[in-house]
Amino acid sequence: MTAFCVESFQNLSQNPADTTNALLFALSLQLANSSSPVADASIANAFSPAKHDVHINVLYFISLAFALSVSSVCILAKQWIREYEKDVVGTPCDAVRVRQMRYDSLEAWKVPQIIAALPVVLIVALLLVFTGLLVQLWHVNEHTTAIAVSAVVSFTALLVMITTFAPGLCGNLRSRASFVPFRSPQAWLFFVAYRPIQHWIHPIHYRFSSYRVPPVPVLSS
């Protein structure tokens, strides 16, 4: 990820070689025609980065920020878990009380939810990298490479979408009778968002699934 950021960040500033070439070209015109205006420093300030370069850098650097944030929170979470698993000195009854107190504090401060959200943030960061990579490839006219990478990214995105939506659409996350193996934090978030509109969508789905095409009558000869 750092390599992508370093490479794309160079497109936001003017290349010194381009500035030198522009100044040399202006000086050559001046020497060829003495009536031409004198070249000034405004040539070096005429650079403006392309919009797609700005968009690519935004995607890359947001993804890098997400990845570094997840790494920092992972270090903190490891410290929290180590403190939770620390041995308690005292009687077994004291150990049970302290362990229960630690468990209740973890639940009260939403530590399991924080840890479960970290893979979701990494998936978002990965999708941002893929988006920036596709934008970069399509703007450098590498159509063969862009098509191949687009196919891989589309397959990955489709797999993520199916495994995210399938548990909420095809089963109940609270029930073992309708078990769907693709259970994850992002699938649970989709299920929570989908549940309020579930009673509106299910009648429509039942109406279309229960519809049967009537049989074609056979004419007797």
C-alpha cells in the first residue's frame, strides 16, 4: 500500500524535468525571435494536477489511514485481552469475581464489537485500493491490464457481496435451523439494517415465488 501511495503522490506535484524543458523551450524561442517576451517564472507555476490523480490519491491515502488505524487498534485490543487473561492472585472465589468483573466491563465498553469491526474496516480499505487501482489503470490506457484486473476485482467484490447478503436474505442469523455458513461481522450489520424492512420485502418475495405458470392445454385430435 505504501508503494502505491508513494508512486501516485508524485503525480500531485510538477516534475522538475518538465519545468526545465518548458523554460529551455521558452529561452530557445526568445533566442530565435528577439521580439518574443522574456520567459519568466510563471511557467513553473502553471501546473495543476489532473482530477483522476487527485481521486486516486484520496482513495489510496484513505485506505492507508484505515489500515494504520486498524493496526493501532489491534495493538490496543491485544493489550486489553492480555489484561483480561492475567492471572488473579487469591482464592478461587476471588478469581471468579475478578474474572466476571473483567468480562462485564468488556461487554459494557463494547470491546467485542470493536474487535469485530476491525475486519470490516480492512475490507473497506481493500475495496478503496481496488477502486484506486482500477481508476489508475483505465487512465493510463492499459486496457488489457485494466480489463484483467477489473475481472479479478469484480469477482472479489461479488464474492464479498454474496457472503455478506446471503446470511440475512437466505437464513436467520439467530436460528440454527436455517444455518448459512457465511457469517461475519459485516453480514450481521447487513442483517441489522435489513431487519426493519424485512416485513415489507418478504410478502413480495412470497408472491413471486408462489406464482406458477398455468399449464398449456393440450388439444385433442
